Amino acid sequence: MSGPETDLGTRSDTSRAVAFSDAIFAIIITLLVLDLRVPDVPPGHLLSGLLSQWPAYVAYLASYSYVAVVWLNHKAAFNRIQQSDRGLHWMNLLVLFTTALLPFPTIVVSHALQEHDNADQRVGIAFYALIGASLCAAWLAFYHYLARHPDLLKEQARDHFFHVERLRALAGVVLYVLAGVLGYLVTPLVGLVIFLLLPAFYAVTSAGLYQFRATRKITNRPRPPRG
Amino acid sequence: MSGPETDLGTRSDTSRAVAFSDAIFAIIITLLVLDLRVPDVPPGHLLSGLLSQWPAYVAYLASYSYVAVVWLNHKAAFNRIQQSDRGLHWMNLLVLFTTALLPFPTIVVSHALQEHDNADQRVGIAFYALIGASLCAAWLAFYHYLARHPDLLKEQARDHFFHVERLRALAGVVLYVLAGVLGYLVTPLVGLVIFLLLPAFYAVTSAGLYQFRATRKITNRPRPPRG
Amino acid sequence: MSGPETDLGTRSDTSRAVAFSDAIFAIIITLLVLDLRVPDVPPGHLLSGLLSQWPAYVAYLASYSYVAVVWLNHKAAFNRIQQSDRGLHWMNLLVLFTTALLPFPTIVVSHALQEHDNADQRVGIAFYALIGASLCAAWLAFYHYLARHPDLLKEQARDHFFHVERLRALAGVVLYVLAGVLGYLVTPLVGLVIFLLLPAFYAVTSAGLYQFRATRKITNRPRPPRG
Amino acid sequence: MSGPETDLGTRSDTSRAVAFSDAIFAIIITLLVLDLRVPDVPPGHLLSGLLSQWPAYVAYLASYSYVAVVWLNHKAAFNRIQQSDRGLHWMNLLVLFTTALLPFPTIVVSHALQEHDNADQRVGIAFYALIGASLCAAWLAFYHYLARHPDLLKEQARDHFFHVERLRALAGVVLYVLAGVLGYLVTPLVGLVIFLLLPAFYAVTSAGLYQFRATRKITNRPRPPRG
């Protein structure tokens, strides 16, 4: 806080942005459960009703994993950020915006897959892919902003970390679009399977592509002595 | 915490008020998604059903941006506040109260615009404008309280910051009322467009009118050396 | 943290309990808005539909104010607490439990008052009074626990603060029961008015009865010089 | 933070994980109230409608207590954790995942017990037992990970604490399965009673079996002098 008085409103530490984002991620990941409902079946058919809701469970799992990965990404990014400016706040709000949308395509795809209309199922998959790709695009903008504003980063993070992260986000855009196209043109289930697999891919690389190899080496090393 | 024992209940640092407010903003901004629902259409019409829900998306975007701006305002204000007293807590709770109401007019206006009754649409727009203006009025009261209690502020913030901020809040009251009147008298869509534009205006000036010019100069300057 | 190793699980600082409680209060106060719905009226009757929902707005206001006061109480109490033990955690969870219930009687009373059955309205008022009184009873247990465990308090708070606070909580139990009895026996609206007034009474005394007179004297005094 | 640059993304302090988890627990415990609804009865029958919803109240109480115990467990565990790695983050996300599911079996069992179909009631109980056991299994995996990674723990916690905690989690798996089997084969109410009792058992031992005896001795001792 060595800056002049005008800094009060422009540059600031990231603690409130992080707390605000964490709360939003926590709420999104928890709201997803509201889509899991008591099946609307006649008395005596609860079991089959629960089983026939399997698309809701798969969609829930895909979206839960997606938000979990977004949170890990967010954590890895803000670990490297020294301070925030207004542009970064809006980039962050864009990421939060697209993440907050996720419960909507989740119920749409879950509902469509429980109905038996193939056209609707393809629309549902394409819609989920659209929002999934938008979320990756928001990350792309976020990483790009940081790659262009190294003065916001901690000194030890001013390497090419965020330059490389952009590739990871771009891959996400491409893969979600691909899942949508495949699900729309071939069969909805293909799209659904990709939605489940994509967060797994991002989970593995959540510490950043740039550090992926290095990370694997040190994950299990003993803790360094304190002090 | 140099004060006497009686300070325990009256003057206090702002950390809990900030954390509580952040959580409320995070929940409000996330609850908005609950209004985005699976369209109630016959099988095979999911796409057209999703498209015909466009008023819900516009209303969602307007309210999401509004809450985002409220959060940025709140952050800019509390960056300048040294300590809180009971009066400020209640002013803050008034801001939170009007913000927490926002999902209600959002579903009302979104629902009305999806029905095709012009009278209801005008009522919906006027209702959203009423709550939007009330939220700005709550900020007006909040800023006024701070302008009258400089002893609650950090030393470098005891300039005319909050005196000037009142103008920004007052402008918001006038503009939301204007949007409501125009939407009611002319056509609902005019009001809706203004609801979308107003948060954009506040986003640009979210660091405070008082610092608007200064801010623009320094936003891209290099980070000052640490220490 | 000067205690032995066994303290890790028994005595602990209160930061997580405070953060957890703040999040719960924030969610409860925000969930209340979910009861404000688009009125189910024929096209062209939105305005009268919104107006006829007035009991929902009054109930919302009463419960919002109640949770706001609970938060201020909680803040005033934990400002005086040095550390927590398991008993205090469960007392806190009891307060959170009764507060978390509040949205339930709120929709019950709001729904009953919008129907036109006098018996249901009296039941609704009595039910709200029951939960309101339970919440005060939870505070009574909480304050009693602290009055009996001064070793959990900060040194400057080991006066009779929590002894006296028990009176305030006990008054709340009595007043909510009274509102319920009056609303049940006389007319529901009497109960509703008391539900609105009670949080106002607690707001005024939220820094504690014990300090009420002292507080009024110092609220507007200038901030002491720092350092 | 004495580690090299690559630590930014792999090893990290636990503050964000704790804040994120607290927010999720707070939301889950609060969302449960959304299942308590205005009973759908004819005018004049509100009281009997509220009373006949008793299974919803019992299910609410069982799940509220369960989440409260999970929070206390989480607090006791993270009090002993020095730093987190990616594996621990995913173990934590697994615990959060199974906890976030809890509102779903809660409404299923509450709904089934309010209908009068014995087959559905048995399915509901078995389903709740399944998720309850999964949550204990997630804790088992979490404790097992910590027992195998003592380098993540604080020095004074590298005893056999987490080795022993695994037994507590394993007991939970067995007991929830048992409740499900008994409720399914004998009568649903037996299962429901066990669901209420199990959190009470875990509440008593929430500081850890390993320290149970020691804890009981010191709970009421006077606070050690500071400094």
C-alpha cells in the first residue's frame, strides 16, 4: 500500500476478490443439487424413478467437476497475482458470470436426456457445449489480460506462465465446441461422455501446462524443513 | 483497538461486515440463475423454447451487472473506511436489503416480457425501476452517512470523496426512475435497454466520479517497486 | 496456541466459527427472497397481483430484520469471545439451527395471510411466534453458557455482560410467545405488527442492554487518534 | 512459503480450501430448509398439514446434524494440516461432493415417508443410507490420504491421529449401511431413528476417537494464562 491516495480505488490487494469468487464458486457447486428432485412417479415406483433419472446424475457430476476445476484454476492463478486493477476485476467477473450460468445448461441437458426426443437432446448437448466453451473463452481472456499485465503479478510468476495457460484455455474452447458438434451431429451420448472427461483432463493439468512436467516430479517429495 | 472496553460493542473494524456483505452479494448474483429454467414446451421445440426466453437472459444480464457494480462500489467504499459504528452497519444492511430484493423484480420483469400483455410489461418495467432506484437511494444514504462521519474514514480518504459520490448515487435514482417512466409511458423495451446500459455507466465510474479523471491516467502505469 | 497438543481438537480460536456463521446468516437472509414470486394472476392483472402479495413483503421485512439483528448480536458476542470449545460450538450451531429455520415460518405465515381463512392465519402467526421464540431461547442458552464459562472470554469482557444479556434473550422469548398468543386469540394482524416491531427493539439494544446507556453517549464522539 | 517457484501451483497453505469448504457447508446446511414447504392442504387445515409433515422435520434434523458434524470433523482435521497438495484438494472435493449430495436423499426420504407406500419408504431409507455411507467413505479416503502423507501435517499432529480416525470413518460406513439394511428389511422407521442417532454419536467423538478420553478430562479446565 505504498501508492498514492488515488490507489485506494484502482489498485488493490486481491483478498476481497478471492473471497467473493470463492463464495460464488461454493454457491454454484452447491446449487447444482437443486436439480436432483424427487422423481414424479406413481406410488411404488420410487426406485425405478430414481434410476431413470441417471442423466441428471451424469450432468451433475460433469458440472460439479467443471466448477471444481474452475476453482483450482482460480486458486492457481491468484496465487501468482500480486494486486488487482479494475480490468482484472472485470475479467474475473466475466469468469464468474460464465461459471454462474452453468447450472442452467446443466438442467437443460439433464431434462432433455430424460425426455425421449432426439432433436431436443441434440439441442441440449449443443447448449451445454456453448456455455462450456464460453467459460473457457472467459479464462482465455483472463489469462490474456494477465499475460499483458505482468506488473500485476508476483515477481516469481512473471515468466511465461500465463502465456502458456492461454493454450490450455484455448484447447478447452475447441474441445467443448467439438463435443457440441459431435453430440449434435452424431449422437448426444458422445457429447455427454466428453463433458465428463474434459474436467478430468483439466484436473490433471490444473496446476498449469507450463509446470505440468515439473509438478509431477515434486508432488510426492517430502515437505521441506520449516524456517 | 486502543479504545476502552465499551468499544467492544460499538466501534469495530470492518472485516466481518465486509465478509458478510461479500457473501450476500455472492449469493444474490448466483441466485439469479435459478430464474433461468427449462422452457415449458412440447417435445421437439427445445431450441425455439430457449430462444423465446430471451427476456429472461436480458434481465439476468442487467441484474448480474448491477450486482457486480454494487460489489465494486462496496469495495471502493470500504477501502476508505477505517472502522464501523452501528449507524454504518444499518446503512450497510439497507444497501444489502435493497440488493437482496433484486432477484424479485428480475423474475417479475422477465416473466412479464415473456407474456404478451402490454399492461403487465409496463408494470414489470416500472417495478424493476422502482427497486433499482431504491438501491441507488440506499447508496445515497450510505454515502451521506459517511460524508457526515469522517471520523469513520481512513485519514487519506477524508477529502470530499463521499460528498461527491452522493451525486453518483443521486444520478442513479434519477436514471432508474426515468427508465421506469419511459418504459411505462413509451414502450417497455426502452426501459429494458436502459437497465442494461446503466450498470455499464456505473462500471466505468465505479472507482468514484471524484477520481474518474485521475484513475484513467494511472490505470496502465507500471507497478511501483515494492518496499 | 500455547496449549498442549490435545488442544488441537478442543480449544480453538473462533475465526472459522465466525466465518461459517457469517456465511449461514448471509444465505438465510438472501434465501428469503425466493418466497417473493411472480403472482399467479391472469394477463393484465400483474399490478393488482403484486399489491395483493403485501403479506409476503411484510413477512420478508420482519424476517430480514430479525436475521440482521441476529447477525449484529452474533458479532457483539464473538467480539468478546477469546476462544471456543466444543460446548460453545454446539450452542452456536443451535443458534444457527433456529435461524436457518426462519424462512419456513416466513413462507407459512406469508401464505396463510394471502389466503382468506382466519383459522389458518392464526395458526401461521402462532407458528412464526414459536420459531421466533425458539431462536431467542437458543440465544438464552448461548449467553448462559458464556456466563458460566468466563474462561472463554476476553479479559475485558469478563464482567456481567453475558449475565445481563440473558435478560434480553428471555424478554425475546416472552415477547414472541406473547405475539403468538395475541395473534392467535385476538387477530393475526396484531401478531404480524409485533413481529415487525420486535427486531426494531433488538436493533436499538443490539450492543447489549448492559451497555445501552453508555453506548448512546459515545456513539457520536470523534474517533480517537491512532497509535 | 520457503519453497521454490514451482510450489506456487502445487503446495499451498490451506486458507482458501478452508474458506471454500466452509462456504459449501454453510450453503448445504441452509439449503435443507428449502424442503420445508407450505403444506398443500385445503383452507382451514394448515395445522394438521404442518403436523403431518413430521417426516420432513425429522429428515431435516438428521441432515442438519450430519452436516454440522461434518463441519466439526473438517475443522478438527484442518487444524492439524500444515499445507495442502493437489491430492488433498481432490480428497477434500470428494468430501464436499458427497456432502453436497445430502439434500437430495433428504427430500427423497422425507417425500417417501409422507406418502403411504411401504416399498417407496424402504427405497427412500436405503437411498439415504447409501449417500450417508458414501460420505463416511469419502472421509475414510481423506483420513487415509493424510495418514499416508504426514509431511502435510503440523509437527505436533504427526502421531497416529489420522490412522485412528480411519476407524471412526469406517464405523460410519458400516453403521449407515446397517441402518439402510434394517430400514429396508425390517421397517423404515428403524432406519430413520438411526439416521438421527448417528450424528449424535459423531458429535460426541468429533474431536477424534484418539483424543476422546483425554478431551473429556480437559474440556472444563480453566483457560491457561496467556503469554
